[in-house]
Amino acid sequence: MVPAVSTTTARACANIALVKYWGKRDARLNLPAAGSLSLTLAGLVTTTQVAFDAGLADDELVLDGKPAGAAELARTRAFLDLVRAAAGIATRARVISRNEFPTASGLASSASGYAALAVAAAGAAGLALDPRALSILARQGSGSAARSLFGGFVRMHAGRADDGSDGFAEPVASPLLDRVRMVIAIVGGGAPKSHGSRDAMDHTAQTSPLYRAWLELVPRDLAAAEAALATGDLTALGELAEGNALAMHASAIAARPAVIYWQPATLAALAEVRALRAAGHAAWATMDAGPHVKVLTSVDDAATVAGAMRSVPGVTEVSISAAGGPAAILAGGHAA
């Protein structure tokens, strides 16, 4: 049993997938159709406070200083129901969450958001969950949130079990961790994207003639990326990440009707990345479900890459991020 009011605050960093998942094998349990591999980023942070309050008649959600819309509140309520069921409580909760970067624009705010929510809600509900259990819980809110429970490079297992018990993430050690940087080039001011990730990936899976080829590619890319991490081969990892991202977007562009996230500035930024490589710099592009371009690079080349991205018309903000750490409780609750 929790007190009349039990509050926990947690933070989590978003992650950028270097080998991506795109599509689900079980929408109800939010299980991905393929595994993935990501880098958690220190520069993309969400802080979330959860207060289970016996005086509340319903759940409440404040996102970035404003009451959330009905759809986002319903999604959060469904997630909190999972926590309540595990804790054996019925108490409603007030959730206050803030992203230190644009929300719902293709910068993985749902990953950091649901990772922080999982940690904060579990803590406030009195659940002492180990990292794997927290990862499985976070996955049910957002597939990529399972990875944001951990710092550095993270491998997500799609799993085969019908109950989702083997669909979890875990960190991957690599000598690249201290050397790698991600340059984040925001296109168009970080406005919300026109196609939500969930609907877009479902539409791609159902209508794209390239989707099956995409699914067949991912296991090969995962194996090669893990080998590159083990040996500290940034060039091999970067080439895989860029090729994998372009293949994902190709499958979406081939959907009927097409799902196209790119803007003119996206294409210009991609061309600039190729020019940087031709000039001998470490620079490989990756993109998620949005127009922004993230450039995998090294600590030595990060400033040069960032400067080049700032010169691209339509790129409105550029930042450099090192690898981020694991999700953590800031106040209250129970540590995992």
C-alpha cells in the first residue's frame, strides 16, 4: 500500500537508434518486429514527476507546462494502469513531464518520456523492479523507451515469447563510448511531425512492397553493428547506421500513400554529411520518424560537423551530445 500521496521524480535521456526497428509483431504488447541498437544521448533529457494521490478522481497529465490532450492522457492512463495492476493499487496519479528538447518532432521524446515515466511511476507505486523488468514495463509505453532505461549503446531484443517476457533491452559495452558524439541538426524549428510513428510504421508494414526486405535486413545489420562496437570500429558502425536509416525511410517512402518525413533541408543536410566524409571527417547520418538529421561522429570531428550543419539553410538549431547515462530517480521512490 502506498501513502495518500506518494511522489517520485525521475529523469531519462532519449536515444537514437543506429539499427532501427520499424513495425511491430504484437501491437497490444508493443513488441517490435525486429531488434534494434541505439545510443543514449546526454543532450536529450526528460524529467517526470508522478504523484499517486488518493484525492484525485482521475489521472492528470501536464506535458511541457500544458495540460495534455485527450489522446496522450489516454495513453498515459493505460500505462499507469499497468503500474497500478503490478502494485495492487487503484490510486490515480498526477504526472508532470518536461522535455528539454522539441516534443513529438522526431527526436525520440516518447523514448525518454516513457522511460522516465516508468521509473517515476514504479517508484511512486512502491515497486522495486530490476532493470530488465523496468525495460519491459517501459516498452509497453513506447518501444524505444525500453532502450532509454540504459546509458551508452543499448541492444533491444524483439523476443519470441507471446507474453513479451523476452522483449527487453540491455546495455552493450564498447571502447567507442567515450569517443563517439552525435550532432543533432533540427530542421524546421522542431515542429510536431505530420505522421505519428505508430500509425506510420503500421501503415508501412501493411502497404509498402519494401517492408519485407527491411525486416530481412535488420538482423544482418544488428550482427555487423555489434561486431563494430566490440572492435571499436567507428567507420563500420557509421556506415551501417546510415545505410540502415536510409533503408527504413525507403520502406516508408514506398508505402501507399507514401510516408515522407524529409524536408528540403533534410536532403541538404544529408548532402553536407557526404561532403564532410569526402573531406576526410567522421560523419554518418541517421534519421528517425521526422525531418531532423543526426550525425554520428567522433569527439575530434564533432565541432567541424556541427559547424557544417549550422551552414545548411533550413537547419534551425544544432547541438552536440555525448553518450547519456541510465534513467535515474531524482527524488522519492525506490531505486531499481
